[in-house]
Amino acid sequence: MKSEGAKPTYFSRFVLLALCLFLTVKALEGPVRYALVSADIEWAIYVPTFLLMLVVLLRGLLVMHTWRISRVMLIVTLALLGASGLGMVLIGNPAQVLFGIYVWVPFLFGAALAQEIVPHLRRLYCFFVLLWLVSVAGVFLNYFFDWPWAGFVYKVSGISIEGTRKWSTFGIERLAGFARASFEAAIIIFILSLLLLIYGKNRWTKPAVWLIGGGAIVLTTTKGIMAAYLAVTLLLLVRPWTPAFILRAAPFVVAIVVMAFPLYSWTQDISLILKNEVDCLLLASFEDRLTYTWPAANELVFQHGAGPVGRGVGGIGAAQDRFEKTLYNPADNLFVYLFGIAGYLAVILMLLIAYRVSRFAGGRQGEATFFYLLGMGILIYGLTTNVVESAYMGMFLGIVVRSASYFGTAAVPSRLGVD
């Protein structure tokens, strides 16, 4: 890993430019997408993601030139290639598989370019402050004003695409601010608030940022992120006095819980008793996952896939929504999503993610603290969402998985690109 104070190379600057453009567009995707569609250049919304793809390909060419590849990236690359091949065979629609790969681009960018990004996070502090201010302001303003882009739909090649999502839960509107959906706004604010809390220097503004960010998250009514926010807040308070072995074990405990609920729903009929409106508000969507979404995902894999080995890339989630609507299943759980792609190999992948997060437990420098808390937040949110298809969370998951080799319990290696 490069030294934090080292001057960024030209390639690093290109990586950081692609990163900032992508994060900005995703934070402002509501008005940006609306403006592009109005100007009949809706294709331009995909430019930042294709720029990430270009950077990943350039990294791949550099790796081929030097033949120095990390074990993490080798595993990720081989797994993605194998799952893509499986998708081609089982799904039979190359466009669906390619879209499935497209969904993984932010994760691949984070994993492949972590060594170019992490050393320069502090250099981007002012950028993150501005992005946080805009995102939080968007949600608070949305409480008083309805945006013209809220809920608009458009078509590309005859396919209807949801420009932004306007929805409510039991009459409570889910505010998206400037993001494309309320849950995306919550994810963006959660990650940026944590980043500013850990990397900030002013002891008075840091807790204010965290609390204000939490208030904005509440307005989005994204319960999964609220749970992650509360859990991370608790970890912030107890981490200095918690034994290292407990901190190392915590990611595995969360990963097992994330897997246990859907696995149980595959073997037992479950119905929660919701007695009042508060119960419905808090647990209705979770019950829907237990009783329908997760069991349906299991049926999808075994009836329309290869059972224990999954359906391959594009076989579940967003790619289905575009090309296979009659079988569409959002997964709504990180393990279920990985299971839909790779079958029971998802168990090993979940434990590998937990292991990578646990490696930050013994580190006390800012980066280790940030990535440990973020990794825990991602795993917790993974109970109720597939994580990977969220642009921000998918990218930072990739960074967490790769960066564990450079920060945490192990010493920071002096070599570059091998872990």
C-alpha cells in the first residue's frame, strides 16, 4: 500500500477522478437522470460506470504486464468468470449476463483499485464534506418540497426504466433527496457520515456530522441502514474497551445471522405476529422477505438454475428485472444474492467477507477503524438487501475486501499489488 503522504501518480489521479465523478453522479442521480432524459441523452448516465470499467481494464493490462496479481483479485476474477460462464449456459441470454457483470463494476473497481484509493482518502476530505452536505440537505429539503423528478419513468429500446422511485410505507413517504431512491440516499449518507467522523479532525463537528446524518437517515425510513447506524454507533462507544478477540469474532457472528434467517425460511414456514401499526411499520417488510422473497429465491435457483451451484451472474436481482421479469427476485439479502449466483459457494464467500472485515479489528489507525466499522455496517445491512447492487455499498465493499491485506491485524506490507 502506498504511503498516505505520497504524491498521487498520474494513474492514481485518473482513478480518483473516476471515483469522484461516479460518487457525485450517484449522489445526485435523481436530478441528473431527469435532466439527461429531458435532453434526450439518457445514455450519458452510464458514462461514469463505463469510466470505472475502463479503469479496471487498465489495471488488468498493468497486471498482465507485470504478472503481479493479488490473491484476492485472482479469486474474484476466477469466480466472476466461472459464474458468468454458468449464466451463459443456464440463462441463455448474453445481454442479461452482461448486465449482471455491469452491476458488479463498482465492486470490481473498489477491489481492483483499493491501493490507489485508500492512501488518498484524506486528500478527498473536502470533496466528501461537500457531497455529505448536498446529500443531507437534499433529504431535509425533500421533507418540505416535492422534487419534479420524483417517480418519473422513461423508456429505452422499449424497456421501461424507473428514473427515480417515489414510494411510501404505511402512508409515510420515503424521502430520497437528490438520490435515485430513499435507500440509496440512506446508504450514501451513512457511508459519508462515517467517513467524515473517522477522518475529521475537529472534535466538536465530528459528532454533529454523525448525529445530523442519522437524522437524515431516519427521514428516508430505511430500516436496514438505521439498524446498521445504531450498531456502528454502539461499536464506536465500546470498541476502545472491547477485547480484540470479540471484535474479530463479531463479523462472523453477523455473517452467520445473515445466512441463518434465509436458510431457516427455506426449511420452515414462518409468519410473524404483527399486532399493531408499529409492528407492521418495523417488521412487515422483513416478514415479506421471510415468507416470500427468500423462499422464492431458493425455488428460483433449484427450479430454473443448477441447484447447489446457482444460476450464474445475471441470474438474480437487477439483471432479471430488465430481462427476466416473470422470474424476478431482488434477493434482499447478501447471502441469498450470492447463493442465486454461485449456489452454496455463497457460504464460503460470506465467511471470507467476514474474515476480511475481522482483519481490521486489531488496527487502531483511522483507516482500520473506518473499514472495520464500515464492514460491520455492510454485513448488518446485508441481512435485508443484496448490498452489491447499491453503487456506493458495492464499491466500498470491494475496497474493504481488498484493503484488509494492508490494514488491520497484519503489518502493512511494503510490496505493492501482492497480498
